[in-house]
Amino acid sequence: MTTIEALRAWAEGSYADTAAVELLARAFGGRFAGAGHPWIGTDAAGRMWLDGDALRAASGLSGGERRVLALVAALIDAQPVEIVDVVSGLDRHHLDLVLAALAHAGGSHEHAAVTLDPDGTAHLSSPGPLHPWPPAGTR
């Protein structure tokens, strides 16, 4: 099992944790989602998780990297983050990922919508995510 697969298994069942793992896996070519980073914990059984304190303590990062990792940390442990600081310093690609992560954390991919026909008949539909994850490999 790859590190990303193990982190996805850890995050399963939590929209916020799943959004954090996906953001980490998709941002900056996924280089912060590999084994060996101090924010990726591993137990004796090989289970992995993300550590918010270690993400916040990361050093030697660019401004954009620091911003994205701060949001990943906030998503996994619900500690406050200055959202204006996060979004104001991101390039378009990473802002797109952050918007998708926030929409996923909010559960928008599971929302239902009620529409009414002209005769008043109600229908439920699934409108999809408010802001979908961009296709892999796009920039």
C-alpha cells in the first residue's frame, strides 16, 4: 500500500480528513505526501495518519507551501487558520485545490437539491460538488 493509499484509508469516514489528504496528495506534485515527512505518522502495524502540529512546525518552505500545509493541518485537527492569509498568497492552481478541499470538507459532494416542476412536483437530485477537484495533471 502506498503512503497516499494508507492516508486515504485513515481519513475514510471524515470529510475534513479526506479533504486534507487529497489536498496534500495533489498540491506541489504530491511531494509533501510521501513517507518520511515528520507529519506522516506510522505505527507498528503500518497504519498512517497526519499530525497537525508537525505540519505547522515545518520549516524551510515557500509561502505557498506553508499556506497549504497550514490548511491541511487545520482540516485534520480543527485548529483555526487565517483563511485570508492562506488564500491571498496562492497561485491559481493551488487556490483551485484549496477551494475543492473546502467544498469537500463541507460535504458539498453529498448534498441534495430539491427542484420543482411547473406542476409543483418535487424531485431530489445530486448536484455534485460545489467546487470539484481539478483533474489530475492539470495546472
